[in-house]
Amino acid sequence: MAKHDYEMTWKDLQIGCIVTEPGSASQYKTGDWKSQHPVWNKERCIKCGMCYLFCPEPCIGQDAEGYFEANLFYCKGCGICAKECPTTAIHMVEEEG
Amino acid sequence: MSKRVGMEASFAIAEAAKLAETEVVAAYPITPQTHIVERLSEIVADGELDAEFICVESEHSAMSACIGSSAVGARTFTATAGQGLELMHEVLYVAASSRLPIVMAVANRALSGPLNVWGDHSDVMATRDCGWIQYFTENAQEAFDLTLCAFKIAEAPEVLFPLMVHLDGFHVSHVVEPLYLLEKEEIAGFIPPLRYPFPLDPRKPVTMGAFAPPVLYTESKKALEVALRSTKETILRVWKEFGDAFGRYYNPVESYRAEDADTLLLAIGSFTETATVAIDTLRDRGEKVGLIRLRLWRPFPFDEVRAALRSAQQVIIFDRAISLGGPGGPLCSEIKSALYQEPKKPKIVSFIGGLGGRDITPQQFEQMFARCRELIDKKIDVEYETIGVRE
Ligand code: SF4
Ligand code: SF4
């Protein structure tokens, strides 16, 4: 996307609001309304991948060491990952502001 | 050369869709539109037109299928009426906002209830704001000519809007009339091939019908509105080209014996032809009356309407629809709003009639002129009056 949606004027829209760039929806920040976000405690994590499987978004991925983490650009703060983690390695932290 | 034939208006529209080399027809039969698609299905079945004829289970599906076929860049035609147009309602907006140049004939019909299959303009008025180009035709010749023009207008690269060709249910759709049909050779080249800029194509994927959140919806509507208004230029150009080529000219607002008239009648659709008989009678009696026929409905021809009504003292507006609980005739309220900011404006008298297929005679049009004078002379202020209603 050349411009962010909030920068686009009506003249910038393609005819019929057609989106000509495949996959551009991934550039849309959908994680901007969460009231809490997950924080990982790597010491407790056993890398079982349950959080990754259960995230409805799905926005949890693995880092280079095999630990899991959420991409907060998309995370909705639903808390399912924290609830499902068998070792309580994840806890939810309130958003500020 | 074009040949003069006797033909039902519905069949003439089917002939126009054939001459335009329509590629896809998706339609559901509904009175009084049925003969249009019935005839087209025969034309396709007989191999006279190489098109896909998609039989669907409802008008909602018909318009949805049309959106799909238009989205891949196929020339697409359908037709409907009344309840059918209503069942399409939500999808009509999608066709417009997606800028898909679907051409649709609408045999104007009353809306239930009570159930009524006959003609009036309730269906048109209910789809007024859906973003389609819309114009009226008043006889078989106009229905034929303006269906042909519709493809050229809708598909013009600077337009790309769906377009409704309105004709009165039964009063036009089912009447056999003499008309000049154009031959294939004559029309050759008149409608260039459709080149939709972003057709659905796996080799060049695009997303159509994506959602627009609050941050973009307003911009999308502004873009659509500006684009729809700007189609008028092309509409005028195509009508002029058609006139130059075939000798029959069309205009957004047309008049009959309106020069020097102090009282004008403004109406839409086929009843304007009946009204000309009344105008002739009254003119013979020395009355300065004339007729204004509104052909282009969307985009609304504000300048032409204002110019046509500028010198009249009184304007009678005849509606074949009613805005229940609202300002009466929808046509009348649009004309009034077009004139509101004008420094000098005529008095406006509103009549509603011809609902659900009821005829309006020339004598009744004469009575409207007489009643208009009476209301103005006696300074009687009424929102509107209903013609021929039994009290
Ligand atoms: S809070 Fe919900 S959305 Fe965010 S990472 Fe956890 S499961 Fe996924
Ligand atoms: S569910 Fe808990 S233990 Fe399993 S990978 Fe995720 S954070 Fe680690």
C-alpha cells in the first residue's frame, strides 16, 4: 500500500474500490483495539505450541530459538493463549492509556 | 437499412441486447418484464446470439450472477420489474459501487401490497439512490434505441456504471408498436468491445467488494458520487452520436410545445405521450401550456430541469408513485428541491395518479391543468392531489 488507509483521499481510491495489490489486507492494522496483550515468560515455556495452535487470529509465531511470541500488530488481546498455556508461561497485561 | 416492423416493446429490447452482442444474461422472469428475457432465451437457444443464459432461482441471484459475469469483463444484460427489482435491492448497490457496467431493462411496476402486477413508478423510486445511471423510455422505439445506447454508455471507460433502462410495465412493455429496427451492419462499431480495467483474472489477481471501514467508506461514497455525476457528459455524447448516425435524438429533458408556455406539465414515462394529446387540445383553445418530459433520472439533470422550467409561472408535476408519509410524489419533491435555490421559481402543483396500472386519460390531464389554475387562483395550498381516486 502506497498510502495508509487514513491518508487516502477519495481520489486515491481505485475504480470500484478495487484492491489491485494481492495480500494487502495484511498491512491493515487489526490489533489496534485490544485492551490487554500477552507477555511470555520464556523460563516457563516448554515450546509445546499450544498457544500457537489456539490463537484464533492466528498471530503467534516462533522466534529463532523456538520460543513463541505474538505479533501485536494483529493480536486482539483475547487471552486464549494465556488460558490454554499448560505451564502458565503467558500472562495478560492491561494496555496503557 | 433499418426496417420498419411491428413489434412488442419487450421483444425490441431483446433485439437490442442481441444486436449489442450481449455475452451473459442472468435473469428471472417476473411480470411485466417476462417477455424480454423469454425472447432473449429463445434468441440464445436458437443460436442467434452466442451468450450464456443463466437461469437463476431469484432476482437476488440474477443480479449477483450479473455482478460476477460483469466482473470478469463480459457484456452483461438482465431485466426485471417491481418486486424483482426490490429483491435485487441490496445487490444493486454492490453493482454500482463496484462500477460494473451491467445493463438492465426495468418494466416499471407497482410494489406489493396489495399485490399488483401492473405499472407505476414505485419500483423506480425505491431504487433511486442505488448509484445506477437510470433513464426513462416511453415507447418501443425509445426502449430499443436507448437499450442499445445503454451498453455504449455503461461500458465507456470514463463511465463504467450499471445502467437501468426504464419502460412502463404493460403500457409499453406489452404493446406491439411500429418501430425501426437497426440491422447488424448498421450498428457495427457503434458499441466498442468492453474493456473492463480490472477484470477478475487469476493471472492478475485483484480484490473486488472488499470492505471499507469507517476510515474509507466516506471517501468511497464521495468517489462514487462524483463519478456518477460526471457520466452525464458521456450520456449526452452517446445520445448525440446515436442521433447523428440513426436520426433519432434523445435529451435529458425534452419538451413538447413548451415555448412561451405559462403552465408546464412535467412527467416521466409513457404517460407523457398521452399528455401531448391534452396539450394539443388546450393549445387549440389558446391556452399557453406545454409538456416537459424528464428522460434522465440519474444522474439528475439539474441544469436542464432548471432551464426548462425557468420561464413558466406554474408547473404541474405528475407522479406515478407515492412517498408514503412523506412529501407525496417523489418526482415532485426532487423537482422542488432542484428549484429551491433558484431566485425565480414557478408555483408547483403536484398530482399523483396512474398507480398500479390505472390509466390516465387525456381528459384527466386537461383536468389537471384546470385544477392547477383553480388551486392557484383560490390560493389553496395542498401538498398534492390524487387523480381519479374515489372519495
Ligand atoms: S491474546 Fe488472543 S489474539 Fe493475542 S496472541 Fe493470544 S490468543 Fe492470539
Ligand atoms: S502454550 Fe505455553 S508452554 Fe506452550 S509454547 Fe505456548 S507459551 Fe510455551
